[in-house]
Amino acid sequence: MFAIIETGGKQYKAEPGAKLRVEKLAGKSGDKISFDKVLLFADGGEVRIGAPYIPKAKAEGVVLRQARTRKQVVFHYHSKTRTRVKNTHRQHFTEVQIEKISV
């Protein structure tokens, strides 16, 4: 059994017991969270596709942690103009463990 959920403008495959790194959400470790934007639900041979979402379907999970990714180097370079700009970026994310999916 799995579902495709949408959060933060991205789509994720959610299965019970799976850990997902999603865009930063409000909440702290141990908080329960619910994703109600379910695009697709599959259980064995049964597949339900939303238009765009499946009504009354949701995936529930627990926030494991709030953290930031590793440092990414952002380098801008323009030839012939001596333009070189080096920056770094660390994206915030929320790690969620999916507990159950209900339709």
C-alpha cells in the first residue's frame, strides 16, 4: 500500500513506516501531522486516482526532526567581465515518518 502526496509544491511517495524529507513544516519533534492532498492511492490491485485530489483521503505521520541539509555551493560566473560570486545555501527540511494512510 502506498500513496502519492503533495506538500510544499512537491510530490512524495508515502508508505506506512517510510521516512520522508519534505519542505519545512510547522511543528516540533513528536508532533502529529496530516497530509490531506493525496493524488493517488494504491493497495494491491486497487488504484484510485484523484482529480486532482482524492476526497477524504489522508496520510498521517509524526515529525521526527527539523533540520537543514548539507551546505551547497552557489557560484555565479560571467566570462570576460571578471564577475565571480561564491555563496552557500542550506535548505531547511522536516523529516516525517508516515504511520498510516486512510481513504
